[in-house]
Amino acid sequence: MSATNAATAGAASSSNSERTETRPQKITTFLWFDNNAEEAANFYVSVFKNARIVGISRYTEAGPGPKGSVMTVGFELEGVRYTGLNGGPTFKFNEAMSLVVHCKNQEEVDYYWDKLSEGGQTIECGWLKDKFGVAWQIVPEVLLELIQDNDEAKVDRVMRAMMTMKKLEVKGIEDAAREV
């Protein structure tokens, strides 16, 4: 039996006190943690203003985890559902999958960059790994708008500026777009 099937087979139904909603969105992101899915979900819920825990399932005697321990935790960030699994050390996060935070301004970029990188690792070009190893991209909306511009030279300047940054800076991106 695969690790995922074994984990799913050992799930107990969530009690009514642990489940606040039963209908998830059609597609959700499933994040495999070693044994700290609930801690991660609580951290993410503390970072995002529109966020909540939506349900917890626990291992039964038949599961690979200790009976009664958290198997999965469902959480919602800004209206998007995620599920964290305590699946053991088999799989690790990497940059092949990342979560993008779309930011209105530099204040939002700074907030999410500081919160999510705390205890983790800053990379470059707006990328970071949080303390759980999940990869994030903290991106100002202006960058996404500018890289779709029809002016190829402007797009090139913006991309070159972005490539020199760790945390993305709105002013530097806008200045690059205006250069001639």
C-alpha cells in the first residue's frame, strides 16, 4: 500500500467540533509534512488576515501515525483551501511547487516577506522558503502587469531589475520600466 493510501486508510472521521465545513473546493493543494501539519496550518492562519482552520482528521489504530494524532488539517488562506498531511519524512518540499502571494503594494510585499521568511530561507527574485520548507513567491501586482507589456525592451528592463533582487522592490521595478 502506498504511503498516501496508508495514511488515508488510517483516518478517523473528524468530530463535529473539529470540522467547520464539509464541502471543499473542487481542487485543493495537498501539502505533505513530516509531523507538523497542524503547526504549519496554525502559522499560515496567523499570517494571512482572511484565514481559518476548516477541519482536522486523526489517525485511528489502523493508521501509520499514533492513534488520535493529527493526520490531516484543512485550512483556508484568502478563500483558497489547502490540506496538510502528517505523512512522515518520506517526501520533502522543493521549489518545483510554490505558492504565489499577489501583493498590492510594497507594504504587503514587506509584510508577507518578513512573516513567511522568518525562520526560513530567502532565495532571490521574490522567492523564499518558510520554516516548514514550503516555497513561496511574494510578488507585487505591478511586476505581473509589466512583464505582460507589449514593449519588449520594457519587459527586458523589468526582468533584469527583478533578477538583481531578493525581496522584490516595487520602486526598483517601476524605475526599470520607465528607463529608456
